[in-house]
Amino acid sequence: MPKMSNVELFELREQPTLTIRATVPAQGLPELIAKSYARIGEYLAELGVGICDVPFVIYYNMDVDALDVEIGFPVPSAQPGKGEI
């Protein structure tokens, strides 16, 4: 029988983020991710704020025809949203 991975539960501190949430077919996901990172990156430059960890994508479902995803960056402190961000 294959060895199972060890699953661990971690409690993390609250982390401010700037994100875009959207619904997209799976085939459109790479383009959405690229455009979202670019839009958020431009807005971060406007604010003069850098990121403080790796970018991420959260999947709220696995419907390949209508993926509900949230794409973003962790930031060092809470920032105001703008438009879809």
C-alpha cells in the first residue's frame, strides 16, 4: 500500500491581502491569473507598497466550467481596495 502524506493543521496569524475574486472557465484561468497579478501589481506600485510573501490563488469550487477563484498578494498592512481589487 502506498505511503500516505502526513497532514498537519496550522494556525496562522491574520494576513492582510489585496485580491481579485472572479469566476472563469478552467481554460481561461492562466490569462485571468496573469491579468490579476498585473492589475494588483500596478495598484501596489501606485500605493508604494510591496508584497510580503508569495502570490496565491484560492479555489472556492472545482467546477471546470465556472471556477470561483480569488487571486492575490499578501501585503504588510491593510490597504484600501480600488475597483475590482
